[in-house]
Amino acid sequence: MIAEDCQKLRAQLEEVAKAEEREKIVEQLESPRTVLLALRDAVTLVTDSLKAISSRTEIAGKLDPTKAIERVQKIRESLMTDPLSITKGRDFSNMKKAFETFAEDGSAAVEATWELYMPKARPSVDPNQLAQAEQQRDFVAIAMQLRTRAKHAEKIGKKPPANEQEFLEIESVWADIRRMISELPDVADDPKVQEFLKAANSQGGASIDLLTDEVRKWLHENNIAEKYRITTM
């Protein structure tokens, strides 16, 4: 009887020891888990933004995810034989560093690309045309709407879109601005200038062929030579 009780007690103690060991393992894995979740969020944020902007223009600079991919592969191989390998040695810290570097480089590339792309892609509101329209009763309402929309576009365009949805929102605002600009009275009498301005405020920009000597002169006279998007193709 005593022997059976001792055997049961021993079994219970072994279960307690196993439970404590499992708890210890969970504690060991909690820190890497937290780090992995943070890395996942950082990399997802960067790659979503990169994907959205790269579908519209070339990414500035070069990004190389090779090292991060190699580090992940090494961790995976280690985990197959030892689930706790993620808590030992330098494999995990090396992988963490590789992904942190990729996220930092990716974020910098997004910022640089946006700084190059945004000024060319957004429509340009001519302050002279806007001021002129605000003085005319038939156009004052649309001019006020345009001014408000342009301020909103400036606000949301200060930082790169985080994903495709945010990019579409910005492009929708730009489309509204282009529509409003097209409804304003012409600011120039010269048909060639009018044609250039209309094309320059379109999504594709003005062809270099439209930048005639007359247009150049008008742009310089109005101090807006650098405001419009011109394409060479």
C-alpha cells in the first residue's frame, strides 16, 4: 500500500517537474516571440509601402533582402533539430539584425522614392489662376473647393502612402484637383499655353513637344517654370 502511494507520489512529482520545465521553455520562447512579432510588423509595413509605390515608379536606390532570407533559412534548419535553438547562439540575433537593416533600408528607399515621385505626379495649382477665379462670381465656389482640396492633398502627401489603399486615396484627391482645375477659366490667352497647362495637369504630364518657346516665356514671366510635370516619352 505504502509502495503504491509512493509510486503515485513520484509520478505526480515527475508531472510537476515536467510542467515546470514546460513553463520554463515557454518563458524562454516568449522573448524571441515578441521580437519576431515586432519584426513582422516592421517588415510588413515597409513591403506594403514598397509594393504600392513600385507599381507606379522605379524605387530609388537598391534593396537587397538576400542576407535576411539566408538568416531565416538558417534558423529554420536549426529549429528542425532543436526547437530551442532560437534561444541560443547568435543565429537569432543575426537574423534580427538582418531584418532590422532591411526594414530601415526599405523605409529610406520609400522616402527617397516618394520625394522624387510625388512632386511630378501631383497636379499643380496655379495661384494666379486660382486668385483670378476667386474674383469671379461664377467660379468662386469651385475655386474655394479647389483651395481646400489642395490643402488636403498637401497634408496627406507629406509622407509616403503606407499601402495601396492610401495610395489610391491620394490619387483620388489628385483626380479631384485636376477636375476642378479644368473647370476654372483659362489663365492664359495663348492656345499653346492653354494646351500645355491642360496636359501638364493631367495624370500623364505634358509632353516635351508642348514646351514651345512661347510656353517657356509665359512660364518664366509668371514664375511657375518649375511647377509642372513634363515627360520626355
